[in-house]
Amino acid sequence: MSFRVQDPLTLFSQWLEEAKATEVNDPNAMALATLDGDGTLSNRIVLLKGHDGLGFRFFTNFEGRKGRALRDNPRAAALFHWKTLDRQVRLEGPVERLSAEESQAYYDTRARGSRIGAWASLQSQPLPHRSALEGRIEDFVARFEGQDQFAKPDYWGGFILRPMAMEFWRAGEFRLHERVRLTRLNLDSGWTETPLYP
Ligand SMILES: Cc1cc2nc3c(=O)[nH]c(=O)nc-3n(C[C@H](O)[C@H](O)[C@H](O)COP(=O)(O)O)c2cc1C
């Protein structure tokens, strides 16, 4: 059995669609690894909120740990693992902030509670007690009362990971999995496809 990728974006979209049909929840969840300013690695799940030829988009707080890490080291590795399909996809590349307009456009689509939450949460800062967060939520609920739409916080928005490398992996018998790594020299060039030993 052999497996060729050719167009990684198309294959990614196909695998994500198949995962949407089979995963119990969050088929768009990806582990995102970043490097802090002092070289410490860290990793957490975020949700993929869009992908196209430009890259893979996710949203977060710019002042949380990953936000600061991406300011100091604007590159990341992301990983999707779809257990029901026995597949994984790896992405590696530079990360850029989306424009404030694009972030606002996505923010406007979110549930009101999530939009308030983005204001209320000082992501990754110590929380002395849960009531401190609840108090901030009440403050912002009051602040935005009667407004259907309101501006996102400056410290919240999107990033785009622009892959320079992608790897598609699917399970094979006897742990003899199939792997194909694709790399490109720059963001405008075509992909070079290399099968890898499992
Ligand atoms: C299924 C799932 C989805 C998540 N999606 C996001 C997300 O899209 N954006 C985000 O900032 N945090 C998301 N989180 C929370 C992060 O994993 C993490 O706890 C948070 O962003 C703080 O990370 P940091 O301290 O490294 O910045 C999600 C967690 C889980 C388990």
C-alpha cells in the first residue's frame, strides 16, 4: 500500500472532514508547541478555526504563555491526532499575528459568553480564587450590557501558522505505519514530498 500526498492542503482538508464525521468531539483540536524566550518548550491544545493556502489559524490571548512565547519566538509546531482514524498530521513553521480586523471578525462570531470571557480572563496569570474571575466576568457583563457587538480586547486575537513542513501519518499493520513528510524552501515555493520509514 502506498500513499502520495501531492497537495497537502487538500489532503489535510479531506482528513479533517473525515475526522469531523468520526471523532467524539473537537476534531479541530491540535497540540501547539512553542518556545518561551528562555528556550523552555511548552505545549497545549488549541482549536483550529480556519485553514487555507496561507496557513492554519487559531485564537488566543496574546498575553498568556503561548502568546508571549510566540512574541519571543514566532514559530510553532502543531499536531492533530485523530484516534478514530488512526492518523496524525504534523505542522511546523513561522507564526504571525492576524490583523486586528480579521481577529475582530472572528470574535464577532463567538458566543456572547466567550466574548465576555476573553475580556475577563487574564490567561495564564495566577488566579487567587475563582471569585476573582467571576467578579471580572460580572464587571464586563455590566460594561457591555445592551450592546450586541463590541470590540475584542487588544490582547486577544488570532495567529496564523504558515507551515514550512507537514507530515501525514496513518497507521499500518505491525506498527509499519505510513509517513510522508512535505517541505518547502519558502512560503511561495512548491512542496517536496518524502516518504519516511515509520
Ligand atoms: C479541547 C481544548 C480546546 C482549547 N482551545 C483553545 C483555544 O482555541 N485557544 C486558547 O487560547 N486556549 C484553548 N484551550 C486552552 C489551552 O489548552 C490552554 O490551557 C490555554 O490557552 C493557556 O495556555 P498557555 O498558558 O500556554 O497560553 C483549549 C483546551 C482544550 C482542552
